[in-house]
Amino acid sequence: MKIEMKNNQSPNINDEMIASIVSLAATGVNGVARISLRITDEIMDKLYLASTTKGVKIARDPAGLMIWVYVITEPGVDIIKVSKAIQKKVKVAVESMAGFQVAAVNVRIEGSGK
């Protein structure tokens, strides 16, 4: 069953665009070193030449977008503070730039350091 979601701005915003917004917002948080590759991203990279949604997963739900973001933090940061900052910044960025309601932002810390 296809879930219809309405946004307040442009109906032409796809998941790839939303993932780009999520990546930019998450990497803009102090303490985030970079977006991490999920194992499925690594597999997709082997099958296809490019994957622009690396480290971000998006699911559409009637309550809003469900977003998962996978990050590597800088060494010595407070992971709870960084995670909460990512959640807040991603939610605000997606809702203001894409116009979709965000139901949840799930942050997974994949590691710390370079």
C-alpha cells in the first residue's frame, strides 16, 4: 500500500532530496565527524555507481517521516547531547526546507574518531 503524504511546499521533493537535507543538517552539528555508511549502503555501492542517500534511511508514515541517520562522532564528545542536537536540527531542517512533517529522527552512532 502506497502512503500518501502531503507537504506544505513542493510536491516534487523525493527521498533523495530529503536525505541530502538530513545529511547537511546532521554534519552541521558540533561533534559530528561525518555521516557513516550503513552496510546496505556499502552493498548498494557495489551494485550501482552512485548512492546519494548514504547514511540516511527514510520511511513514510501517515504520522510523518521516520528518519534514521547514521553518524561518526568526533572523539570525546557527549553522545547524548550530540544525538539530541542532531534530532532537533534534522527535524527543523526537513520540516522547514521540504515541508514534510517529521514523526521521528533516530540517530545511530556508528563510531567515534577518524
